[in-house]
Amino acid sequence: MLLTCARWLIVSVIFVVMRGGRLSEDARLLLPHWRTGLWMGAIGYTLFSAIIYVAAYYTQAVNLAILQGTIPVFVLLGALVLHGTRVGPLQVVGVALTLIGVIVVASKGDVHILMALAFNVGDLLMLVGCAAYALYALQLRDRPPIPAILFFMLMAAGAFVASLPLLVAEMLLGQTHWPTTNGLWVIAFVALAPSFIAQLSFMKGVELIGPGRAGVFVNFVPIFGAFLSVAILSEPFGVYHALALALVLAGIFLAERRTK
């Protein structure tokens, strides 16, 4: 939770420095939408990150990466429920394949674990986190008509505020891990790369090619995540990982195709 809090504190400070004398003008634009921005930052950034960090205590990083492939499927189902978006036959098949992939990775490809319903708690937590991020992504469709970078600044502030109670709870439980020198580098990387640069790059991508095409690139998270988990963390990559990854990617591909 210290990492969650620190990453969004750094991003918020960067925005304050960037905007400088324009903060008062920004505040007038953001004030009517502060509730929306704060809760979206809390759900999409803080809750999602916090759940991943907790889940990582119970499951492998490669599992976390593959299970993030369910986000587009949660978005598809959410769009159906919240906006009445039509779902074609191929999309139904895609959802089914992705869910099978999730079951494979959660059960480690062991039918006995599946029959006993002894799934890893970390895998189940990760699915909750993905559902939370999907809710955030769905809300982006109706975000206020203000510059994207300003709304991102508001969401970053919301993420920081929402992370404070989690940090306090962690400290009261005596579970806070104060960073070593390597830990400080980790915090700096997480704040600058995935929290700041990646988010701004994604928004620019949406501006250039549209949200539909840009959203497809989320599907590369399982591929990059699985590869880096093996290359950097030397985690084992089993046959069931390969099968689950293939199922998740195939499901996403079908779920995003438009039927005639």
C-alpha cells in the first residue's frame, strides 16, 4: 500500500509542477467533475493496483499477467449490462474461451483442483481487480468533455487520496515495508513508467487512432507480462500457462470481432 500511495503522490506532484501557474484555471474546469474524477481514480488506479499487489503474495506474476486478459471481456459484459450493447455469437464464444483460460490458469491445469474448487486466492483476487478496472474503463466512455490530461490529473489525485486509508491500515497492522535503495528505484519506475508515461501515451493513442483500436492494445498485457515474468523473475512457464494464454488471447480476438 506504501507503493500504491507513493506512485500516485509522485504523479500528482509531477502534474502540479507541469501545470504551474495554470492550476487555478484548471481547478475551475475540474471543479464540476471532481466527484467523477475522484471515484474513477480510486477504482481504476488505486483499487486495481492494491489488489494486484495483494494477489502477488499468493500467485505467480505470470498468472497475474494472463488473468488481466479478462479485462476486455469484463468490459464487453459491462457494456451489455450498462449500455445495452449488442453481443454477437462470436463474442459469446470469445467470452467462453477466455473464461476457460481463466479456469485453466487458476486451477493450474489440474482437474482435481477444479473439482475441489481449490483455486488460488491470488487468482480470484486478480479477477476482482480486473472487474474493477473494467468498471473504470466503461466510465471513460462518458467522461466529462474536458482535456484528457486534465481529467487524468484529477483521477491521479483521486487515486492518491483513496490510497491514504489503505496505507494507514497497512501501518496499523504493522505490515508496512519501507523501501530499500532498490525499493526506491521500483517506486520511481512504477510512478514514471506505468503510472505516468504509459497513461499519457495511451491517451495520445486514443486521440490518434480512436478508443476502439487503442483498446485492443490492452490485450498485449498478458503477452508482455508472461514473457517478462519468465525473463526477469525466472518464473516457470508450464504447459497450462501456454494453454491458458492461447485460450485468453483467442477469446479476446473473437470477443472483439464485429459480426455482420
